[in-house]
Amino acid sequence: MTSTDEELVARSRGGDLDSFNQLVLRWERPIYALAYRVIGREEDARDVAQETFLRAYRALSGFKGQAKFSSWLYRITLNLCRDWIRRERRAPVMQAPEGVDIIELAGEATPSESIEDLVTRRQLGRAVGRVMSLLPDEQRTAIIMKEYHGLTFQEIADLLDCPLSTVKTRLYQGLSVLRKQLQDAGVESIFEPRDIARKNTHV
């Protein structure tokens, strides 16, 4: 039977290193994905992910379980990403690596998706990444947490220590800019800001 995050955290706080390793295995891909989407550089995103778990392990005694363990990890990751951006004095890139391997594409394609469809999806992903890198940090973070990581508005508000209405405003404004920029570039957007009003009830 699979242990919950809470059970693994409790055992980790008691000195069970194997339980913490299970948490790392469970969350390393989402944490790396978040770091990569925020700063856009693979090697640095890996460094941020490693540092996230190192800091989390050192701070476990201070984790009181008032938020979900995943939200606590996300907070640590976002803080490290912001530190990286300030330290490096760089803007986030959010672009997929150049070069498309047809073998890799074939492995990613679903049975109902052709190679051409997958190439188009990847091209759209790169276009979205370029526009996302131009958004203000607050709007970009809201979009990443909601659209890519599936957090609710309330979870994002708790994570960022801001009012619920602020999160909704940042998300709507960011998606509106994103959609317009993609339309201007002749790229169909996968994000529909007009849907946010209907989604606002799902908090």
C-alpha cells in the first residue's frame, strides 16, 4: 500500500531516510518541471531541484503540515528560482531545447497523435515559452501553477501569500496577454482566458 506524503514526512522527521527518498522520487519530476518552466535552463533547473530537496530535508523539523507537502516544496522551488534570477541578472527563457529527434518524437506520440501533430505541439510549446518569458513574474507564476501544475486558485493564493482575487486577476491578465501575443504571431493558443470566469468557481 502506497504511503501518503504526510506519512512519509512523519517518518522522515523521525530519521527514516528511505521515506524521504520516496518523497524525492515522487516529486523530483514536478519540481524539476517547475524550475525549468520558471528559469528555462535545464542544468540550472536540475541544480534548483536538487537544492530544493536539500533545503526541504534540512527544514523538515519546521514543516508543521499546515499546507500540503507539495505546496511547501513549490514554495521553496519558487524562492530558489527567484534567487537564481536575481543572482544571474537574467530573464527567464522558457524555451525547449533546439533540435528535434524523430526517434524521441515517435516515443512521445500517443496512438491517436501523428508525428506531424506532435511536432506542431512542440512548436506551439516553444512559442508559448517565448511569450511566457516576457510576462511579469507574478502573472507567469500564476499561469505555471494553475495551467501546468493543476493547483487550485486557493492553493496558489496560499502558496504566494496573496488574496484569492489577486491570483485570479494575475492569471486572467497573463492568459489574455499570452493569447493575444500568440494570435499576433499566427499561432493558435491552447489557453483560453474567457474560460477563466467559469473556472473561478473551482477554488
